[in-house]
Amino acid sequence: MTLSEKRSLISALHKEYSVREICQTLGFNRSSFYYHPQEDPSEDLLRSEIEKLVPERIRDTDIGVSHNYFCVRDTPLEPDASPG
């Protein structure tokens, strides 16, 4: 069961049972139920600034975004070679 599924289940059952009882039964920390991470607006700003600086050709071939991290190819492109 995913974190969001557990949160939804707790939200649905909390009128009949205490959050503590539900979390204990599910093996879920209460703090995880109450914790809601805040978005960091600087990440979006940083991403947009990087995208402005990196030419589109390079961005599409050499750099990919995976799990919110920028990854660079481990092998360099030859000067006139097209990405393959």
C-alpha cells in the first residue's frame, strides 16, 4: 500500500477510529500522516534558468531529467556526430 493510499484510508476511517489506532494497525507512523512536504519554489526557478542556459540540441541529447536530478551523458559526443 502506497503512502497516499494509507493517508486516504486513515482520512476515511478517522471519524470511527482514532488516528493512533489506525496507524498502529497499518504499521504507519502518525507523523507520516500529518507531514506534508512543502514545495520549494526555488527548484522550479533553478530548473527554468538551467533550461534557458542550455541549448535545446544539447538538452535533448546529452542531458535528461530523472527523478528531479539533471544527468549528463557519461560519453561525450564527437564534434560532428549526431546523437544516436
